Amino acid sequence: MINRIQPSDIPQAIITPTTTLSAGRGWARLVRGALPRGDHVEVSEISAVDGLLYIEIEGRYTSLTRLDIEWARAESGKICEICSEPGSLRTDAGWMRARCDEHANDDIEAIANVMGTPITNVTWLPISEAIPLRDYLAVREKARRAAIWSLSNAKRLGKLPDELSREETSAAAVLARIRQFDKDFPVGPASSWTVEKVKARVTPSSERHIRLEDIPEPWATRFLTASIGSTICAAGHPLDDWENFLSLWEKENDFD
């Protein structure tokens, strides 16, 4: 039986009678780190979904909070849900959970009873296979685009970091967090590619268009998020949009 997270483990959260707290206490530190500091937030659910930490909060929150929650979700795959020691996602008969070596088999019997069949094979599951790729990247790239948009005027005016408004300072913090997120949790076969390598490796489908399926992740999701509102046809995205996206990538993503 898993020792569940208790309200006392997350003092900054508002827990209501309808709040679901079913995640193991081994993830308590991750939850505390993911929830906003200072302002109390209402928590609707803290559970394990597909073996990873799932946090749902109510009300308004910043892009930085959403990034922190996604970071905690990804990090939970490397931490035992029971004891907080280093672990990995493991799967048995379709059930996934984050466990250390000591607790890998703790709930095998319970799962076997539910399945009605013995379970003898415990396997490791890489983190990148456990999180739906496009969903995982979408949160990161939407936050990146929002931050870039918030900083566009500051960049145009040539503002220095100490001249930024509160909103611009928050956006700069989001960009910095995302860059760290890119390093800590690279996703996709082209996650380490530079812009120059992307240009060299990705071949347009025609002289005027490029197809999204020809762009490896994470660059496909990055481009798609940056292209919201742009024209697209059956042949793909305009090649000019792709080339403009790549030419602006490094400049847009740096504000130190």
C-alpha cells in the first residue's frame, strides 16, 4: 500500500473536500517545488497518470507555473513514488509506475490480482516513451512563444535586463527556464541539432513549401507553434515561413 501525499506535505496549497490526493509521498518534494510560492492555489488533483506525477490546479496561474508542473511530471519518472530515492519508470502488463530497485515489485501482487494473471517480467521504460511527445512539447513551446511575444517590444527598444517591466522580467525568466528545460529534458531525435544542422538536414518538399512531417522533433512542434495563424495548404507550410522561423530562432530565444 502506497503512503499517499497529505495536505500537510503541501502547505502552500488549498485542499478542498473534492481534491484528489492519490500520488505517493515520495513525490511530495516535487509537488511542493511545482506549486507557486507565496500565493495559495487550489489543488483539484495530485495523482499518478501513466506512471508520472499529474498535478491539476484551479484558477489563474503563470506560464512559469505550468512549466514547473511539467518539469515535476517529467522528473517524477526518475524518482520512486514510494520513497523518493532515484528510480525509473517500469511497466508490467500495461501498468506503469516510477519505482526504485527496492520497491520495484512492491505492488506486483496487487496488479496481478486485478489482471487475474501472474506478472513476472519487470521492464524499464525510457522517459521519452512515457510522455506523449507532442503533448509534452506543446506546453513548452506555447510558453516559449508567449514569452517571446512579451519580450518583443523590449528587444525592439534595446532594453537591458534591469530596465524590464515586471511582465517582461517574468517572460525573461520563462525563457531562461525553458532553455534549462531543453537541456535537462531533451525530446525528439533532433533535440541537439543547431539551426545550421536543421537547415542542412531538412529538405523542403518543393521550391515553395515544406511539410511538417519532414521536420524532426522538437523542431516540428517549435515551428508549428510559431506558425499559428499562418497560411497552410495541402502542399505544406510556406517555405518563407520556415526560413524566417530558423533565421530568428537564436535571436528570439536569448535575453540575458
